[in-house]
Amino acid sequence: MPTFAYKARNSGGALVEGTLDGVASGAVADVLLGQGLTPVEIRETRGRGTKTSSGPAWPFRQKVGHVDLLLFSRQMHTLLKSGVPIMRALAGLQDAAINTEMKRVIGEVRESLESGRELSQALARHPRVFSPFYLSMVRVGEATGLLEEIFFLLFEHLEFERYMREQVRSALRYPMFVVLAMAAAIVIVNIWVIPAFARVFAGFGAELPLMTRALLGFSRFMVEYWPILLGGVIGVVAAFRAWVGTTAGRYTWDRFSLTIPIAGKILHKAALSRFARSFSLGIRSGVPVMQALSNSAHTVDNSYVSRCVEGMRENVERGESLLRAAIGSGIFTPVVLQMIAVGEESGAVDDMMNEIGDMYRQEVEYELKTLGQQIEPILIVLLGILVLILALGIFLPMWDLGKVALKR
């Protein structure tokens, strides 16, 4: 019988790790759910590959994307609100699903419900598709009888996440195009243009300026050793991706990314906006504060901010107020801390956190709209430096050599 290593969270939101023997990862998930634990990750410790309750990751299998989950939440809300029984709703969604992997997941959820499991338990068998935050919200909907409203709140939350990602991609599209164009221009100039000038300079037999010699040397290196350069670039990218794939590397990079000029403040505000909205959603739905903090930590998409939020949860668990825990995290501005204080005093933490989320979102939207204007001066300066180097290194020597030739 294979052994599976698991990560799960208890009712208080604390992370629990261990190993269990089982015939399959789904059986291990059932055991964990029976113990009151929500599976986060289940993988086989022996054998090749990693298996989870969502099945093996075949190379050509479709992935369940963010849009698939968004549509699933919206359609479930509409069907349940219309009075359609949940089994019929899932059957209809399975037949209408375009993504084959999502169709398979919905089918397995139906089978789990037919065997007597609750919806949250059936969804928990697929931790790659449904996050702990999603599962906790569904569990609250089952307990309160407001499952259709919970699915609508989840749809709004996922729609907000999608909007934020699209805004970031849209804002970075122009700067990335300019940077790539500059990189391509540098490669073309060094491989084809400068070597042509090098032959002209060699014909004069005169001593060249330092800048020109440096450009010719770098161009010669690129022409002769371009496979090494290409391999080095690929190696650096692969090493960076592997490093970011580790827990320590991801934490270090996410913390550093918040200090990057211009982009850092946008990433910081976007992460805090996600946290505030998800925390407000959890509190408003009846989730305990500690569990809401733990669930919200999974939605910020930044391991450094996530760890700070987990630290807030630990401080609240030790008896501190939410305000003191927020101050100790060091990630909130004084204005936000003041709003949290007012929310605790008035008993309307959920409303205040929702306002904080909206405030951060508006700031992120403004920053993204003006991102091109903020980056444009930097790109112009870099382009000017590139042109200046080429002018000093190539055209100035030709001008000097031309004057020498005229004197002769």
C-alpha cells in the first residue's frame, strides 16, 4: 500500500503535516476529512511523479483555469438560486463544460455526492482546483443554508482576481514590448552592424578610442561565443525558475519584488487588496476570525505578505486584538490601521476591510493607468544611453578618422 505525505489545515486554520497509508490519494483525503482536516496537498512519497486527488498530471491533460472556476461558481449560483437540485445542477454543468479536465472533476464531485459526502468534502478531493479559501466558503454555505449566495460571493471574488491580473498584463504590455525591441536592437547591432564598421576601422590602421574598442570587443565576443551566451541566458532563467520554485526562494523573491521601484508599490497594494476583500468576505459569511485570516493568506499571491498574515493569525490566536496584530505585521499603512481600529470599536470589521479592499483596488487601478507614463521616462533615458554609446563608439571615431584623411 503506498504512503502519502499530506498538508492539511485544522478548524483553527493551523497547518498540519504528516503521512498516511492508503490505496489512493482520494482515500487519504477521506481520512483527513473524517478527522476534521481540510487537505491542502496530497502526494505519494514513493514512486515516480506526484499524485493528488485531482489525478495524475498527464502532459496533454487540460488544466482547470481561473476562468473555468469563475464560470463554475457563477453557474452554480444561478442554478441553485433557481431551485435546481444540486445533483441536477452538477449534471448540467458537466454536460456543458468545454474543458475536459473540468468535466472530469465535476463528474467525480457528483460521484462523491452520490456516495453520501457533503459538497465541501467532494470538492476537497481536488485541492489543485479548489483552494482552501474556496472550500471554507462552501463549508460555511452548507452550514448556513446560503450556498447559492456563497457561490455568488466566490464568483465576485474570482472576478476581482481576474480583473486585477488582466490590468497588470495590460499595463506591462507596452513596456515589455519596448524592452524586447531594445534587446533585439542590441543583438542586431552587435552581430551585423558593428562587425561591418570593424572592417572599416581596421583599414585605417589608427588607434581607436576606448569606447570603440570596448564595443568591438563585445561584438566580437557575441559573434564568436553566441552559443555560450544563449546557453548562459537559458541557464540563468532555468536556475531562477528553480530557485523561485523553492519555498525559501519564493519568499525571498516576493519580499524583494515589493521593493522594486514603481512595480513594488503596485504589487504591495494589489496583495493587500486581495487580502482585505477575502478577509471581509470570510467574516461576512460567518467564518471565525482566525480561520478567515488563514484562508485569506492563500489569496494574496505573495508568500511574504502571506506569511505576515499568518503571523497576524498567530498573534490573534494568542489573544491580541486584530489592530495590534496588524501593527505587528508591518505591512499596513497608518490610514488602514486607523480603519481597522474603527472597525473593531464599531463591530463592523467586515465593512471596514471591504472598504480597505476597495480603496486599495482604486489605488491599484490608478497606478496601472499611469504605469506607462511612469515607465516611459525610464525607457527614454535607457534608449538615449544606448544611442549615446553607439554614437561615441562608432560615429565619433569615423568623424575623427575622416578629418585625418582630409588633412592628408
